[in-house]
Amino acid sequence: MSQLRKGNRALIKDMNRSLVINTIRKFGPLSRTDISNRTGLGLSTITKIIDELSQNKLVFETGSANSTGGRRAILLEFNHQSGHAIGAKIMKDHLVIALTDLDSTILDTLEISFQNKEDVPHIIDLIISNTKKLLTQHHLTEENLEGVGIAVSGLIDNQKGTVVRSSLLNWEDVNLSEPIQQALGTPVFIDNDVNAYTYAEIEKGYGVTHENFICLSIGDGIGASLVINRKLYSGEFGGAGEFGHTVIHMDGRPCHCGQHGCLEMYASNKAFELEASSLIDQYPNTSLNLESIQFDHVLEAAQQEDSLAQKLFERQGDYLGVGLVNAINSFNPGTIVLIGEGMIAKEFFLPNAMDRAKRNFFNFANCDTDIVVSSLGNDAWVKGAALLAIDQLFQPPIYETTVSLLS
């Protein structure tokens, strides 16, 4: 466990600086009085901190507030252009890398394919080389890069920067952060991919106006994240949210995790082939065959009113509805936000899922759970990964090992 810093003037100063800059980041532009009201700090303390942040080009004056009868207050804003971050997502056959400013606004992206997902050194080299490529294309150097955030499927130890286990990539105990950090000379942070998307949802999406919700991801796998008071609950070992591996069918289909009957083997995109093998004989006129039961093909066929394809999505919706019922009954959330690549086909599976999800314990007591679709889109994966790094760099530096731009 990280060692807490000693409680002294230096720590208090760093804590106050973090409180001020994060208040401006999240709520600016603000006047000094606004900042004082939000933080509880005195105006003299705030003025000293603002002077330091201005010297470091982290904040700047941006006009003045409307007057209410006296001198108009000067407004302060966070300088998103004072540095840059990289957000990356590793998938089963490709990765996406984005260059962002310090507000996670995407400036450019690269998508890179790879053939062997088990070739970890090659994938690490792809991240390093393409990060350098993005920097060069935008006339930046590694000195302009404040941090890198990487989103990966599976169980992540974000303190050590390792992928403990990713069944999607067939990785175990992979040290991902250290070699990238050494090559780029900048802090590298990693987390589960659903968590990364949820960081974006908290700061740029549903979480802007709501404090408690669940994100449920539908794609090649099924994942979830639990947001409590706008903070992610990680669980004892950092693996909270492996919702796809909740069992919905005792002694059901074998799962790559080692269990049988996992939700992921019935409701994710990868389950289409298993489902199709038992149904295809009933649909002699289908355009699909067992060699073409991949998500993109099934979606295209469903859009062309192929009965088998539409049936596969209906079954996916039924199973997903069971998962939603379990999530509602287990956590009693006010809202579930649906995310993930699979949502592109929501018109074909969501009606069934929503209908089944209504049959939960709380609904019968007239306590409804809202189920909404994220408005952020696929960019949220890499935006969230970038925020993973950005937020870490502006966190209160209370531990000896905290990597911060503020201490």
C-alpha cells in the first residue's frame, strides 16, 4: 500500500492547490469569490495559488463576470492547452490511440491492426511508436506529453500497472505500464476498458448531472461499472464489474473464464455463433451460414430483414434482459446506462431486453429503474482512457508515490 505523506505545511499547500485547480477544471470559468465559496478557502490563499498556477500556465484570465453593482470580477479558466495526453484502447485485433488536450478533447486518432494478440511486446511497441507518430504529426515532443492512459479488457492491477488476466487477449500478469513509461518518459496508467468509458460518462456524459448509476457494456463481452457519488467502485481486487461472468444458466455453455453458463456466453456478440448453431436449420432461407456468424454480418443481415439474424438479436435481448434484472435486483440503481460497440444494433435487441428488465423485484413495488443509452459514442473509450491519466495527474498528492503536476 502507498505510504501517506506526513501532515505538514507542504501537504496542506499541495492539497489546497489541487482543490483549486480541480474546481476550476470542473466548474470554470469562475471568479476568485466563486472558488472561495466552492472550496471554503480564503481569498488570500486562493490568490496565492492562482498566481502560482498562472505562472505554470495552468489557468488564465478569461474576461469578467456580469456586474451586480460593483467592480466586475475577473473570471479564471483552466488552460486545456497547457499539455497533452494519450488515451488508448486495446482490443482483440486492433488498438485505437488518441491524442487529447488536458480536457480530453480528441485532437487526432490512429487505428492500428495486429494479428497476434498474444504478442505483447509487439503491441507495446505499436503503442509507443504510434504515440510518437501522433506527437510528431502535431509538432509536439515527449516533453509536451503529460500522461498516457490505456484501457484493456480484463482484471487490472492499476497500482502496479499490470494486466492480471484478460481472457479476451489471453494475457496473464502482463506488465503494461513500465515499458511504455520508460520509452516515453511520462506516467502511464491502465484500467479496465469499461471503467475507462465510465470515466468519460462521469465527466462528460450522464454523470454531469447524476451521481449514482451503473454502466453496462454490450460488445464482444459484457462488462459493468458501479458509480457511487460520482466515483467508481473498484472492488477488493480491482475487478468489480465482471458482470458478464455472473451465471444465468447452471451447467450451461462453457465460458473462457472457466465457469459454465455465464451471461457473456448468451448476451454478448461472441454468443451469436453458439446460438446460431442450434437455430440455423429452422431458417433455410437465411443468407447467413455458420462461417459468417460474426456481429457485423448478423447486423447487416438483420437490416435486410433476414429472419435468422433478427431472431439472434431477439434472443440476445432476452438474455440481456435477464442480466439487467439481476443488476437491478442486486444493486437497486436509479439508472443503468448502456454502452459499448454492440449498441449500434440496439434497435434489434433493446426492445426485448427492456421488456424483460421490467420484470424485476423493484418494479413490482413501483420503484422504477431508468435504462438509458449513452450519448457519448465510441470515442468515449479513448477519451476515458485519457481522463484516467489526466485525473491522476491532478489528484490530491496525499501519497508519497502520487504522480502529480501539482507537487
